[in-house]
Amino acid sequence: MTAVPPPRAEQEPAPTEAAADPSATAGAPGAGAAPDAARRSAMRALAVALPLGAIGSALVLLGSGKTWSKGLAQFSGTGLSVHASGTSTTALPGALALVGLASLVAVFAVRRAGRYVVTALLALSGLGVVVTTLASRADHHALDSEAARATGLRHAVATHATITAWPLVVAAGGVLLLLAGLLALRHGQRWPAMSSRYDRKGGPAAATRAPAPVDPDRAEDLWKALDRGEDPTQSPG
């Protein structure tokens, strides 16, 4: 008698790549979660940066026109009260605030590399406001000029000089501008841009489009033809 071979165990199919790597299928449903989260973060940054930039510019422009320093000008044994405003002390903070405000608006009009340039200009404007304000707040040249004007003496010097709190208000506005610029640098590329629907249509199709035929019985068509510089009495041929 011949021996009957034992039955062969069925081979189990080799696991596929997808089954062998569960992370490949597990990460698929959340693949779009990261861009959505980044977009939401960018919109939150936009909602913060716009008020920061607007309020910062307003504080700088408001504080620049206020009194920064006060003093007395000695004349004939009496002390005349003199004061110097922020614009007479230094005009840079106000100018930089206008540049920052324009940059904040221009962010939505440019794209890609231009947006990086504009947002960097916004941040630098805020930094410049802070530096120039803190460096000029103790400058008495403007106050001495006011003393010379009040007394009529060329070399008059103001005494008992005091500094008001308005330079600190201007510096705080510069800090807000700087924060708005940093937020724009970080998230500005995901912010919306102005629509191009109102751009001038100057393509080849617009240039070669034939005008509508002129109906000699309609006065409106005749006037339109005259506006285009055509003679409506001649045939198209």
C-alpha cells in the first residue's frame, strides 16, 4: 500500500502594504486638517492685526500733536511758560505711523514676495516709532527754541523742564504697529487678497472683438458708433 501524503496547510495571504502600515490609512482622513487649522489661525491673526495696526497708528498720530515737554523761559526776572509738541521735537513718529497705516492697507493689494516686503515695512515702521520716540523724548532743543521765540533772545534756554506722558503713548502705539507687522509677517501669506474682477480687461480677445452691428433705425446704435469714431452711414464692407 502506498502512503497517502498528509493534507497541505493552506498558505495565508501575505498582508498588503496598507494592512502592514496602519498609519497610512489612519492619517488619510485628517490629511486636510492641517491646512484648515493654519487657515483658521491666519484669519484669527488677521482679526487681531487689523485693530492693532489701526489703533497703533491713531495713538502715534494723536500723541505726536500733543505737548511732550514743558518749561520756563527766564525773561526780565520772570518765568514764561513754554511747551514743545511732539511734532516740533521729532516728526519721524508721525511719518512712520502713516507709512505703517499705508502698509497695513497695501497688504491686501499685493501677493507673494510683495506681501513679505509690505509686512516687513509695517513691522519696521512700528519699531522705528518706538526707537525715535524713546530717543527724542528727553531732547530739549525744541523747548529751547520755544523759549527763544517767547523771549526774543536767540540763546535763551528753558529751565525746569518736565516731560509729559504723551511720548509713552506714542511709543505704545509703535509697539502695537510692531505687533501687527509681526503677525502679518507670520500669517500674511494666508490672508485674502483683493479681487481682480475690476482689473482692466486688456487681453487680445478684447482688442479683436468686433463691434456690434449698427442698426440705422435705432438712434442709440448710431450714437454708440459715433462714440467709437465710426461713420454709421457707411456699410461695414
